[in-house]
Amino acid sequence: MAESKNLPPDNVIALSRYRAQLGRGKKLRRSEALMDSPNPEAAIRALPGDELYYVVHEAGPRDAMEILIHASASQLQTVTDFTIWERDEVSPARLAEWLEVLAEAPYEKIGEWIAGMDTELIGLILASTTTVYDLTEGEPPDEPQGTFYPTPDRLFVLDVRGLPAGGDEAAGGDDADAEDQDEDSAMRESGRAIIQIVDSLYRADRNLARRLLVAVPGELPSGLQEMAYRWRSGRMADLGFADPWEALEVYRELDPASVHIGESSGAASRVRPLHPDARNGDSLRAPLALAERLGNGSPFARAVAGLSSPEQVAELHFALVSLGNRVLSADRVTPGDDEGVAAVLGRMLATLDIAIEFLAHGDEERATEAVRTVSMVRLFRLGVSLVGKVRRLARALKRRGPFAALGPGLFEDTDAEVIAALTQFRPAFPRILDERPQTGERPFASMADVARATAAIKEAAAAQAMLFALGVRAEHISADAVTTAVAGAETADAAAIDAGVLARTALVARLLAPDSSLKGDPSMPFRPLSTDEVREFEALTRVQGQDKDKDLSPMKLSEKLTRKVKAILDAAAPEALAEAARKVAERWVAGLAPLEPVLVRKPANRPTRRRR
């Protein structure tokens, strides 16, 4: 305590510098804070385009017009890049909602925006929603497909169809009629928005409006969409949203031993600002889900809190933003998918926690040095690789285990749940392995998680190896599953057969074998039990004198039987998995008294005597 009193006062500030920056960023993101600033227009135009998107998204587009009317064309272009695209296509429903919002802007603003945005995108919107009739070449048809709109210069007539809102195509009956009405209403609303935007463009810049309407009929929507997507991809790549196939590089595993603290002079390059006046240090440029999770006491958050230099904090923040954008792109999650974004970024930060824990070994100074001198991408790949080792073990057991030919591999319930979680495309930690077991999954978040999952795989592998040593083979199961029943189980199909059922069956048969030399013999053939053998074994485990009704007496393995079964399992246990085999043996022994389900031969059908 005496030493802590002698620390310089600025040491406390250093530990909280990054958290303070995040706090400022969250405060400035609120639309009220921007509008209350001395010069709202300058404050809004100073925002990078991606930051403006998050401001608008979190306020709600329809409630953010007071913010949008101050945005530049380049800012709005970025907001549109985030808003209306679904992978490599424009989403009609998202575009319809966005057009209705933008149509409410003053006509001067609409003219400024359209003049500064991608011509291909504007052309795509018109080509997808409107048929343009040039009156110098002929008259339009008598009936429109949507709504006729004569342009103010009387040179064109637009047949504006609008955009569908999207819905459930499988609906029927009254629901289908309601769906059709909603669809018609949505198309009328988006059609009115398009007419309003075209009319505003005519008022703002008649020559630009004419050039667009002359060019649109000669272009294919597919070609316009391809070019618009190329321009959009380039801008998104500048923000870290690389092409999904390229972004998958962040998931490429590496040798954990190849990552060293101090391997580079600083973090990865920061995200390029979109405006020379952008106050990068105060802009989050990331979903709030990322900032909120960085305020906890996780290993990565504590390591980042140790950065004292403003330059280091800025470099770290935008390297982290860039990494987050690449991970979202690789997982094909759009920025507007709040639930998906929160899940992916939560997993990303948990993966960084694992990497920091692996490198720092609990040393806070080493942890801070790691985030300062190892790039975010390499830290993330390190965490991915550590979890990836566990996934490879699980996949190997599932695909190449002694019973892999049977599909699920005869895993017991807990083992099956663990294997299923670990062999996913993005492996998750099964909550059944938590100190307080629960259902479901969560991201891997620590080296302890990696160790627990590895131990669980070893137990599953030990169970498979021990079954094989007890004489069980895949061909036995495939043949016997049809002709045997599972005594003590609610169902008698093959789905009820797992490693525990087979192990108990083999153990009971060996314990009842008349020749004691067969008890530990791996060549002893596996077979289902007879009903008489089940009764005989239950009689051996029933405690005498506890109840007048023998069938109600409790069951317990005698010391003699316990020694015998442990000797059998010790002989079957693989040396390399001794500890895991011990745990497997404990649960198998516990399932013998009272006897849990075992395989029992179905009684042969006796011929019925024919009546005369």
C-alpha cells in the first residue's frame, strides 16, 4: 500500500485513457450532443462517413433527418454503402425505406447529394424502379404499370413502379391478401419517394436530371449494379470491410509459437479518415457493441487500458476498428444487423482475450506490451489458432474415431454436445462444461476454456478407445441395433445406443463370464445380454436384508465387484489418456448399480399352436 501512494497522479489517468476516449466517443455519437454543439453543421461534416452511419443508425433514419441535412455527398455515399446493400446486391426493402427518408430533405440538399454520389448507383435505382419514356421518340402507353410522372421540362414521362417491401411469399388465404395490400402500399410509398427525389433534382439541377434520364434507358440494371458494387467495395475496403473471401485471411491459423511480444514497433495502420478535418480521436467508427465490451475487466481490455500515449491509443483503436470490420465482412454480417454484429464482435474480443492471456501469462505489463507491439490481426489469428487446435482434435475424433462410420460416433450425451459445439464452422464453447453447467454455447474466452474443452475431447476419445478395447466394433452395432432392444430405455431404436450403453453391456458380460481369464481379454466377443443375465447381475448388486420385497432393495456394487470392474477398465484404458480414462471409468462404474440401460437380445418369436 505504501508503494501505491508514491505512484505519480498521472498513472491513474494513463490506466483509463482509452476508456475515457471511448466515453467521449459514445457521448459525441448521440445526435443531441451534435446538435447542441456551437456549430452543428461543422461538427457533423467533421465526422467520418462510417461514424455518421452509426449516428444515424442508432438514432433511427426517420429521426435523424436533422443530422442528415448537414451531411456532405461523400458522407451520405458511405452511409448508403452501409445501409442498402445485402452482400453484393441492393436490398429492395432497405432501399425503399432509405429513399422515403431522403425524399424529405430540401431539394437543394437532394441535388447536392445526387451530384456527388456514384452515377451508377443513381442509375441503378432509376432503372430498377422506373421506365423512362423520351417524348421526342414517342408517346408512353395508355396505362402505367405504376404511376405516370411527367417531368417539369415536358421531355420525359416516367412510369414509376416503386420497390417491394419484402415479405413471406408462403403466406396464404387472408394473410396472403393482407400481404398483397402491404406490398402495394409499400410500392406506392417508395414510388412517391422516387417522384419527389426526381422532382427535387429537377429543381436543383435540371441538366443533371436530364443527363440521368437520357442515360438510364440504355443501361442494363445488372451492369449498373456490378459497377456500383465495385465502387462500393473499394470504399468499404478502405474502412476494413474487405471482400468476404479476402477478409477470411483473419481466420487463417498460424503457429502460436511464431507470435512474440515486441515483434513490431506498433499496432497495425489506422483506418484512413474520410475527411481531413475528421477528429479521429473522438470518433468511435465502430458499433456501440464494441465500445461497451471494451469497458469490462477482460484481459484485452485491461491490457489496452495500460496504454499511456495518445498516439498509441489512437493507433490501437483504429487497428481494432479495422479488425472488427474485417471479421464482420468475413462472417458476412452487415453493419445494420445489430444482433449479428454484437455476437461477432463479442466473439472477436473474447478471441483477443485468449491471445493476450497466452502471451502475457498473467503479467499486466507484458499484456500491454503485447497490444502495443503485436498487430491486432496477428493477435486475433493467434486466438483463432489456439481454439482451432481444439476444433481439429474434435473433428479428428468425429471423422476418424473407431466408430466414426456410425455417424455421430456413439458419443454419450455430454460428449456429443461438446463435439457438436467444437466442430462448427466457428467453434463455440459448450456451456455444459462451465463450472455451473448450462445449456447452449458461448464464445471461447480464456485459456481455461481451451483447457476444459481439450479435456472433454480427451474423455470422449478415451471412451471410444476403451470401448474398442472391450471388444466392441462398429459392425456389431450396425448388425445388432436391429435385432436387440435397449433394456431400461424408453425407446429401443439405434438412437438410444451410445458408448455408455455399450460399455455397461460389455462390462456385465465380462463380470458374469464363468472363465475369469476372459474378464480382461480384449478378444472376448461383444454381444447383447440375455434377460436372464440382466436379472442375474441385478441380483448380484442388490443389497440383502434391506427390504422384504427383494425387487425394492437398493442396488450397490460390492467391493469385490468394484475391484473386478475397475481392473477390467484399467486394462482397457489407453496410457496416453490415463486421467481422462479414469473419469470415464468413474461414470461407467456408477451406471452399473442401479443398472442403467444395456443392450438385451430380443426373445425369439415362439411358434403359435394352430387350433383345430
